[in-house]
Amino acid sequence: MKRCAEVVPLLGPLLDGALPDDDGLWVADHLRGCSSCRDRQALIAAQGAALREALAARSARLDLSGFTDRVLARVAAQPDHASRTPVWGREMWWAHKGALSAAGGLLAAACMALAVFLAPNRPDDDSGPLADNSPQVEEVDFGTRDGAVLQLPAQTTVIWMSDDRGIPQ
Amino acid sequence: MSEGPKEAGDDRALVKAAQRGDGQAFRKLVERYQRRVVQLALGMTRDPDEAMDIAQETFVRVHRYLPSFKGDSSFFTWTYRIAMNLSLDAQRRRARSERVELEEGDEAEIEAAMDPPSAALAGPQRQALNSELRGRMEEALATLSENHRSILLLREVEGLSYEELSKVLGIRKGTVMSRLFHARLKMQKQLREYLGEDAPEKSDPEEGE
């Protein structure tokens, strides 16, 4: 039979019906022979039930009459065009922010590279500084941010393509 | 309390109608989920007025974003996600202290979980004790970090599956399991403190073999 230490982290998932069948079998087998683990599991269940009852009792005391009407009134007060087009834009931004940032960054880098390449004072021969050192754009993972490095003969520019991911949401 | 197939099917029909501009369909969706959203916000904030504001704002945003809702997740999962984000935003605005938490691998906590539940918290006495526990539940919940509080509410109160928790909270299923484990332990620890229990003696780790 498995040790309690191996079983304890799986008691909750078993209770939640989230344990694969093969794990569920040996955890259930352990439970049959271990009263301490049965108590531990009962405690998880009792705690959940107490939390449910406590919040249900509290929210049941809240008066929700008129709630829907207040929501609908607020919805109606919002200009249609203002509520849809910008939201679509925001939604798109939040849904695809990484890809849009990356695309924007690469586009900006490409434009800069093109601008340098087509600049009027570009040397005619191949011996100019750009001929041997043509602009390079590389997508780089900086760890917490994505960015592109644009390398020109005289300078190196980093173009950020995403927000700092340092703070998890 | 996760939705059943019939409720999900009804939701889909209502969502489609609401997306076409059917106000009655949207009203039905609000009426169907208003109390559950208020309850979720109440668990997060403990403030009834703030919970009502958050719930109201949730449905305003649901309406606003509805045209772009493609149904990749269920309507209620999507709605809970909005409500949870608004609750977290509200809390951050109030600059409540946040706690750094360990997502996994906290050996000390796993060891603490080996403590056998006392007679007061488990066993046949637990039913009688539930009324006292209930009185302490919200208090104990408020001491948890945002991450622990939100996952406990969504699982224990709203009955979301691990898959749904993963979607609403934007975390991997493995993290769901780990975070829920630690959240439950911290809640137990709080309740033991409220009940004036000292840390119980460690059980024999070989027990049950």
C-alpha cells in the first residue's frame, strides 16, 4: 500500500473527480485501510461544504431585485458605436497581443531597414558600409520580453514586441 | 455547481440571440447568472456593495464583448473570468497586501498536510461543528492570497472542473491541482487557529502502509 505522504496531495483531486482512473484506484485502496487519510479527505469535503454554505447564506441575504434592470440601463446608456468598435479593437488586442506586438515590431524594423536601404545618399557601389553590413533584424527572446534587434552599421536598436511578462496575471 | 449540458445548450441559444441584439435573451442570461456572479465577487471582496458593483460591471462588459464571444469556452466560464478579473482589479486598487505564494514544491506545507485532522475538524463531530466553521469561513478566506481565494471559490463554491479552472484562471491544469492543494491547506490552518487548536502532533508518515 502507498504511503500517506504520496496519497495526501491526491485526496482533493480524488474528491473533485479529477484523478485519472489508475491513480484513483490505488488512492481508494489506500483509503480503505487508512482512517487518518479518510479523515483528511472528510475534512476537505467538510471545509468545502462549509464554505459553500457560508457564502450561499450571505449572498442569499443580498437583495438582487432590480439588478438586471440596472445592468440593462447601463448597457442602454452606452452609445452603440462606442461600445462595439473600440471593444472589438481592445478584445483583439488582448486576445492576440503577443502576435500583434511581434508583427508590429517586425514591420517597424522592416520599414526602418527599407528606409536605410533606399536612402538617397546610399553609395552606388558595393563597397559602402551597408553593402557589407546590411541591416539585420533578429527576433530575440529577452526572457521576460520579446524583442527584435535591428543592427545597422552605426547603431543597434532594440524594438520591443511585447510587454514585460515579469508580473504574472 | 458547474453547468449541465441542458444549461450549456440554453446558454448557447441565448448567447446567439443576444449577439443578434435580442435584449430579452441577454436579460435571461443576466438573470440566470447574477446571483452566482455576485456570490463569487462577494467571496473575493467580502463587501456586499462592492460585490454588487463588480457583478453589474461584469454583465455590462459581457454585453459589450458579446459580439466577439466565439464560444470557445462556455458562456459561464467566460463570464466568471470577467468577474474574477474585475474582482482582482478592485482588490488591487484597494492596495490590499498581497502575499507571495509558492505554486508547488513547498515541502513544509506537504508536511503540514500530514498532520492528522483533529476530532474538532474531522470525524463524526464535523457536522456539529459546521455551524461554527461557517461563521469563520469568510474570515479565513479573506486571509488567503488572491490566487488561493479565487481558486477555492471557483472550485468549492462554483464547482468548476479543473479544466474550467484552468481556463478561467489562465493557468495549466497541473498548477490548478497544486494551487488548490495549497489553498485548502492554508484554509485548514486558518480554521485551526480560529478554533484555538495548537499544531497537532505529526503523524507517522508510514501510517497507512
